[in-house]
Amino acid sequence: MKRFLKTWMLPISMTIGVLLYVFYRQCELLHPYGAELRAVITTTQPWLIFLMLYSSFCKVQLSCLRVRRHFLLPLLIQCVCFLVSAFVAYHVKGDWAIVIESFMICMICPTATAAVVVTGKLGGDTLDVTAYTILINIVVALLIPAVVPILHPHPGQTFCTTFAQLILHIFPMLICPLFAAALTRSYLPRLHRLVTSIPDFAFYLWAISLSMCLTMTARSLYHNHVSTFLLIGMAAATALSCILQFWAGRCIGARVGRPISGGQSLGQKNTAFAIWMAYTFLDPVTSVAGGFYSLWHNIYNSWQLARHKAS
């Protein structure tokens, strides 16, 4: 039973997340408490992510983090695809613009904080994923403010204001657990040994967080009343982005003997950031793209983990 749960934890978590929202919709007694329930999820998720990253970073020798030469090509793929998509989206109108922006969001979206957990479970290089995650977040914080105010201008929105919003959203959740893990390793060795001795702690935290994420994804899809064409177009655009990035990441990583870390660094995305970015800077309808991508990359991760366990 334990082996079954560990092998299929991701699809089980995804199913539970969707069923929880279905149950909420069917149970009218819960409807008056919708705002409170949503607040519980949005408050709990950051703490789960913090603990997940803290646990993972405690197992990583942070002094060994390096920006490596093979990071350049994945960075170029993300940046060039983002800029080309933004250019095309600027010159088209209507549903096609939203479909292209969906692809654009998924291409520039930074690596998921959970990517280091999945990479560890697959036997990949967690140091590479951690270093690339930090690097792509810095690039995103500089590139998006240069493009988004042109694509979707808003009064008072400039490079500086957009940059500040991104920094405040991205870096506390990434840097705080990194420093907390470094301090624990240096000054609290007993706590460090305790944290690192708990098997799969970060993985199970991620499973809980994933259920919450899929609950919010189901809610987003339910409340976005868009045309069937647009939904199919966004689903196809995000699926294409997912396939392209996992394939390219694995190919690039394989050249240096790191196909797993390469694939996860480029393919596994911080979809919560994609949804937030769409709501904050773009057409809110494009937030559905983050929900679709969350489905695709977690389905692929489930398959990878099941295959890894079987082998």
C-alpha cells in the first residue's frame, strides 16, 4: 500500500484536489463560506511551499551552487520564445491574442519551487535545478517589466513599478527558505539532522500543496466563462509549451549528463506565478493558461515518477 501511494501520489493528489472543488460546488451548505475556504488555501499554500523548500535546501550544499554554461541555452529558449510571442500577440486581436499570450506566459514562467523535490525523487541533480530556479527568477524580474507595460499598458505602470511587484512576489518565497536552510546548517546542527532525516518530507508537503493548487485550478476553470474555441486553443498552446520545454530541457541536459535536471528546470513551472501574472498584468482570462499547464506538467511528472519507480 505504501509503495502504491508513493508511486501514484501525484495523480491521487490531483484527483483529490479536483474532487474537493466538485464537492464544494455540490454542497450548498459550504457556499456561504467560500471566501473563508479560499483564504485558508491561499494562506496555507505559501507556508507549505516554504517548508517544502526549506526541507529540500537543507539537503543541498548551498556553497556548491554554480551558474553553469549549459544554463545559457534554456534561458535563451525561454527569453526568445517570450519576446517573439509578445511581438505576435501585440499585432493580433481577439481570441488569437489570448491563445498566443497563453503560450507566452508558459514560456517565460520561472521554474517551479517544487522542481527540486521532483528532481530529487527522479535521481537528478538538485543543485542544478536550484541554481537555475534562482537564475530564471532574476531574468524574469528584469524581462517582464520591459515587455508587459507595452503589451498591456495601464496608467502608472512602468518598468520600475512592475519590477517592484515582481520582486515582492517572487523572492521572499525563494530566498527566505534558502537563508533559513543555510542558517540551520551552520548554527542548528541538531535541527538540521532532524529535518534531513525525515524521508520524503518535502515530497508529501508538495502532494498536499498540489491538491490545493488543483482545487484552485478547478475553481478558475469553472468561473472563466469563455468560448469552447478559446478553451481548446489555450489547452493546445499550453500543451505545446509543456512538450517543447520538457523535450528541449532533456535534450540540453543530456549533452552534459543531466537530462532529468534539464527537463525539470525548463519544463516544470511555477504555475501559481503564471496565474498571478495573468491576473495582475494581462487579460485575466489568460490565467486559465496556468491552470492548464499545471495539469500537463503534473501528468507528465506522474508518469515520470511511476516509470522511475518501476525501473
